[in-house]
Amino acid sequence: MSVPLLIVPGYSNSGPQHWQSHWERLLPGALRVQQRDWEYPTVEEWVAALDAAIATCSAPPVLVAHSLGGSTVAHWAARFRRPIQGALLVAPPDLDNPALPEACRTFAPVPRQRLPFRSILVASRGDPYAAFERSEQMARDWGSRLEDAGQAGHINSASGLGEWPRGQALLREFL
């Protein structure tokens, strides 16, 4: 893969059966952005870790973010201006949703400004952490193309997507 691929997990990281973990194993050169603390995230630390990972890339990377990782990308884009090839933002949470773990609420409010790079936001109609209407609003705010994943839960390990071929097809649009 000639374009660097940065995997940006969300709260609690992505376990071995998560599609992000499958992609990390499948896609040559894919790198996971590591966080010091996956259970008690802070915006400052998570954004700094993302910026440090982007800075090491040999070319503008594609960001593949899930859940709170998508919120991290939005916060990063509001603060930094490194070139990005594009971003696949999967199931970013509604930070006002009462079902969201309290630790994630420290990321509120999420920036609403347009992202300075191409992006696709994938949303599920059955996501316990974001009503589809809120995902539509995030896509509008960020200038992202919205992809409807149907009833796919939080688009995580529990969704049973495995290697998630549909997501890989979306990723190829940036490569």
C-alpha cells in the first residue's frame, strides 16, 4: 500500500474481532494509533497521539477512525493542518447521548467545522451511541459523504462484520 493507513480506534481500543483489527492484519503498512489510556481518554492526549502518528507518515495518510476515534479526528482537524489523503469516519458518537460512557463525554463539544480533507461518514440506523439523524448532522457539519450501514449496531465487534468488505470498498476510494 503506497498510501499510509492510520487506524484510529475509539474508547477501549478495538479488540481482535473488530474490523479495524482485521484490517490492521490484512492491509500492509496499516498502523494503529496508540493511546496511553484507552479507558480514560482525554482530548489533549488523544489528539497529540494522532498528530504524532500523522507526523511519522511518509505521505499524507488515510485515517480510518471508529467511534471516539472519529471525534478525535474532528478535534485534530480543528487544531492542525497536516495534509491528509482522506478519512473514513465510522460510527462517530453523539457526545450528548446518555448511553455513551461518561469517560467519552470529555470530548464534547465535538468541532462542527468542515474537515479540510475528503471524508466518508458511515452511520448505522441501530447505533446505541448516535441516532441516525445526529450522524446526518455530523456528516453535514464536517462536509462528509454519508454512507448508511443499515441496522449494524455500533459497527464494532458485536456487529459481527469480520473483515467488513463493504468498509474496505469505501476505503479503496481513498487509495
